[in-house]
Amino acid sequence: MSRFAVGIELDGAGYHPAAWRRSRDEPAGLLSARTLQARVSAAENAGFTLATFEDSILPPDAGPAGRIDAPTRASFVAATTSTLGLVPAVATTYAEPFHTASALATLDYSSRGRAGWLATVDPGAAASWGRAPRTTGLEVRREQRDSIEVARRLWDSWEDDAVIRDWGSGRFLDRDRLHYIDFEGETFSVKGPAIVPRPPQGQVVVFAHSATVFADDSGRGPASSESDVDPGRSVPASETDSFGSADVVLVTGVDPDTAISAAELAEGDALVFVDLAVALDTPDHSAAERLAELDSHAAVEPRGRLHFSGSPDDLVRLLTHLSQHVDGVRLHPAVIDEDLPVLARAVLPVLFRTAIAHRPVPGATLRANLGLTRPANRYAQEQL
């Protein structure tokens, strides 16, 4: 692999349902601007390539029953960060793709080209949206594919030079460089054009889980969230339409070999990242002791996600091994306030020193830091 990116998930207090008990803040403070800013700043200073912010219209399954929507969190820290990619989760199941595209394009402007989109599914939220539930995996896959396609068309509906700003003549837009997208899907249609000019990156970087929903039409229901994803079911490159043309595909597995096999099946035009849950030894307690104490309050629901617990040196060895097979990882700390400092002090510096990974370049876009090119505008191409 030419480069290896390291991302981190910063939703809540950590992946463990009892993580909030070991947080530096009181439960009410977990939703504060100060806590969000402190964690994002720590991740950026550590040298992470990107941070993701999981989300759902439904409250978290455990811990404090509250959550601020992911695009709002990402937008809040956009102006105070300079290198960290900001990747909020927005479910494709019921959210209107026109509004999603507008919010993400705006985030790309406020972050100066560092926006991404974690395209998730959340079919269990049908009642909250007042919408008919999606009952099969194929329905959810179709919604994801169509929503991402609509967003991509809307981002291209303004050509790069559509904004004129000719104060003398009073012309500010070249209407010939704005385009209808005329999308007709099975459950919705979008005329366009967008209400936000083309994002600085051209296209916001789209992330998607490789096995968000079941691939067959066997009558099994869709995954209600990433926690219900079948890690053994990885969609091969021949089915990349299920990712809705994602730029980055997230895979996982119960062990490193399974995760690497899933990555090999997902290889194609998209980059492949491994989702990895981590619990690290701290100066005061071993990872095993920390997990035992957390488990005494609440058990972790099995997710089939690759999990590591142990010393920072052993994690470095695992990441070095994964770097030979995939393009990056997304780390899920057991307790953000405890694991993030260890990652910043004892893991990322070693990866940088050995050239396994690199700090994101100041002033560069998220696309550039991931090695992705800026795509051409599809409508401008049609006029050539």
C-alpha cells in the first residue's frame, strides 16, 4: 500500500457501553462543546488522518441518553481544526439526500476541504421519521445506493467556475454552468441543482461499510445498524454498486486474518479500511483489568468487529501487519479519555517514525491526504 491512514471514532465516551463511567467529565458534560473540542484537538495533535462521528436519530443503546447530530458536531470543530478530516455519519435510510448533500458540501467549505461522509443505514428509525419501514436488505441497499448517487450528482450540479462574482456587471452566476440532475429512483426523485456550490474537494469523500446489509434476497431483514453487520459477509468488487460508489470501504472481522480476507474481497477502485476496536494498557491498569471493570457494569454486545487489547507495542505490530494489506484503519477506543492519550503518546509516534503512517499535510484536503484525486465534474465533461 502506498500510504496508510489512521482514523479514530469519537462518538460518545468510547465503544464500551460503560465507557462514560471512566470519562473525565460528568455524564452531562459528554455533550458539551468543551468536551467535543478537547477530544478533536487531541486527535488532531496526535496526527490522526481523520475522525468519524457515529450517529442515529435514536438515542444510544447504553450510557447517557443523548446525542448531538454528527454534522453539527463536525461543523462546530471545522473552523478550529486544520489537518484532521471530519467524517460525520448520516444514515441514507430516511434522511433526504438533497439536505444531506447540502450539509456535507457546507462542511467541506467550513473545513477547507476536509469533509467526509460515513454513509450508514438506520432502518430501525422509521417511526422517528414518520416513514414506511424498509423491510428487506435489498431495500436498504437501494436507498443507500440512490442516496449516494444523488449526493454525487448534486455536488457536480455546479461547475467549478459557475460562480462569477462580477460586481461591475451585476452577474454572480453563470446559469449555463448549473445543471439539473433529473434523478428518478424507485422511492424518490430529485430535480436539482444544489443550493451550495461545488465542494472544494469536488466530491466529499464517501465512506461505507462493506457489509451494511445482506447481499441476498433470502427474506432476512436488513441490518439495523453497524452493530448488526455480518462481518463474514464482505461484498466483492463486482458488487460495488452496493457501496453507492464509495471512496472508502470499511471492513472488519473477528480476527486479523478474517479482516484481511474481507479487505481482499472488497478491493476495487475504493480504498479499504479495517474497523478495529482497541483497549490499551495504561500506566495504572492493564487492558484486561480495565475491560473487566467496565464489563462489571455493562457487557459489550458482540459485533464481530476486530478487537485488540494489550500493550501499545503489540498494537503497533498489528497495525504494521495490517498496513501491508489495507489502506488504513479506523480505531474505536474502549474509553476515549483513557485510550486516546496512549495512542497519541505510544502508538502513532512509532508509526510515523517507521514511516508506516504519516501526519496529514497542513493545508491539504482529505482527498489528498488519502491519496485520492479530485474528480472531474460529470456535467462539465458532457459539454466537451
